[in-house]
Amino acid sequence: MRHLLVLLLLLLAMPRAWAQGLGEGSGSHPHGGEALVDDVVLVPHSRPKIVAGELSTKRFRILHTAAATVAARELAEKIESVRDGFGNILGRDWPGVTEIRLGVGREEFEALALPGGRPPGWAVALAYPTHQIILLDALSLHAPDGQQTLRHELAHVALGQLARGWPRWFQEGVAQNVTGERFSLTHYSALFRAVTQERVFHFEDLSSDWPDLPADVEIAYAQSAAFVAHLSTRYGPQAMGLLIDGVRDGEPFETAFGKAFHTSLDVEESGWRDGLAARYGWLPLTTSSALLWLTASILCVAAYARRRQQKAARLAEMTAQEAADEAALRLMMVAQQQAAEAGTPLSGPSAPLQELYWPGPPASEPEPEHPESPPHAESTSGEYSVGPEHESEQAAGSDDELKARTAKPTLH
């Protein structure tokens, strides 16, 4: 139970501490190193001079610097399969060839940007959806979230090429679903905090504007990803494709939403909000099978660690005892050697051991038949004879007296 409480405290404290760090000017972007330039008109110029080579695939063109040659080859081998996965969410593929510019380090990253579209200082990736261009720092591809960064920028390009006028929450929700970010512990803890504190936003407030406070930004990202996942799971990629077709044909988002899902955005959002407490409140947190398995795993690890500790202590004790025994034996051998050289016997605990015999029970003496009968002794041959002090008396007597005085054998 104590481990469970500690886990809950960590879940509540982690996103808040991270958000406070952002608010205090840590310099990090609230959602990683991705950036989007989609509200200005940029004119692509000729190929940057820093570009040293080009790799082409079916739907991509990769421009790279000399330092990013190896990274460009690795990216060209898997970029097409990454794009194929977008059909499971959007139900549509965007047209044309997407250009990816790849450099190494901050200087090359900025040198590959479009004129007037310089990337922010915190960004390691930048998308120009209107021009279907993605700017990447090759070093970010080898980071733990490198593939998420690539997929996130591709999602922005896809929506920008498929249609215009997407709500901000829908763009971010789709991007996080194609990257798998919605399964993160940070998103779950943000929604848990939003539900328990009743701070879930309405999507009409997230259409064009985004919250200012870092803690609210985390909630906005998390609920956008969760709602898009709800739509994709409930209605499938076919309905998502119809939504994209409607917006591409010039229909307002709410109108295309109603035609694609046969319900209004307000009704669908209301039903989704009603089920949040059952998925992100206290009850699922205490009854979740995943949490139960996690708790059981923690207990097993703790028991294993304690068993290892006990085993190590026992082993150390046995080692110390063995060392003490060896030291005592060594001292005894030295004492024996010294005694042998001096020619004096040893006594006490260091004396050499001698062979011992356990004595048998003492033989019981035979009771005389008559009080005046002398004691008899047993010879080595098993015969009984009269003691030496009575030999002269027995010789002078008659045979009858000798027979009368003959003692009975004693049983042992």
C-alpha cells in the first residue's frame, strides 16, 4: 500500500514540477523540440549552398549536408514505411513529394531554413506545411524521442497538404496519435489532474488559441490526443477520411465533422467528457490491471532484493567463520611445530589429539553363596579359581569341602 501511495504522489507531482520548470524560464518548449511555421507566406529559394547531396524515394526528397550523409541514408530506408502508417489514423495520404532537409548541429540546422522562417532557439525540427518542407537536426533522430519528432512534423505537413483551416486541437491530436505520444505517462497524469481538478477545456476554446500557463498547455495537448484517439477508435479511418475530404472541399470543420460522424462536435464532446472520470479518475487508477501488475512487480523486486541481501549477509558470515577457523588451525600447526622442535609435549587445547576408547560397563561382582565363601577370580581362560590367600586352606580340606566351596560362575 505504501508503494501505491508513493506512485500516486509521483504521478501528481511530475507534470506539475516539469511545468513549473518551464514557467521559470528553463528554455524548453512545452512539447519537445518541434515547431510549426504555417501563418506566414515564405518564398522557397534555391537549394542552400550547404547542401552536399540528395537522396530520393517514392514520395520524399532528402537534402543533406556532408556531415549528415550517413543519417540521410538511414532515413531514406525507413521514411516510406513511416508515411504508410498515417493511413491508419487519417484514412488518406497527402499528394506530392515531401522535402526533408537534414543537417548536423545548430549552425547547419539554421542554414537550411527558408528565408524569413528561422527556427526558434529551442527547436530541433521545423515544419513548413504550405511548402511541404521539413527541417531536421540529424542529431535529434538518434535521441530517444527522435522518431516521435519526425512523425510529428510529418503530421503537420500531411494536414497542411490535405486541407486548410484545421482547429489547433485537431492538428495536435492527430500529430500525437501518429507518433504514439498519447500513451505516455505524462499525458495520463495530465488528464488525471484535469479530471480531479475539473480543468478540462472545451475544444471551442482550443480551436485557434492555446493556453498560456505551462500546466494548462500540458492538459490541452493531452485532451486533444485523447479526443482524436476516441474519434479514430469509435468511427475508424473511413470516417476520418470523410472529414478530411469535407474540409478539403471547403466546408467548415464543424459541418464536415457532422457529415463524417453523423453527430455534432458538441454532442460528441459532451459524451466524451462524461466518460473521462471513468477512465482517468481515482477508480480506474486503483482498479487498473496494469497498476496491479506494476504493484506486484514492485513487490517481487523488493522481495528479490531482500532475499539477495540476506543471502549476501549469510555468505559474508560464513566467509568470516571460515577465515577464523583457518587462522585457528594455522596457529595450532605453528604451536605443534614449535613444540616438536623444543621436544616438550603439548598440553591444553593445542596438544595433539590421542586416540580415545570408551570404557565398557564395569563387571558386577558375584554375590557369595555363603557369607564365609571367599571371593573368586576369573582366569583368562574363563575358569574360576580361588584367591591366593586361601590356597593352603583349600589344599588341606577334603574333596567334599572343595565341592561345597566351589563358587558358581558369575554372569556378565
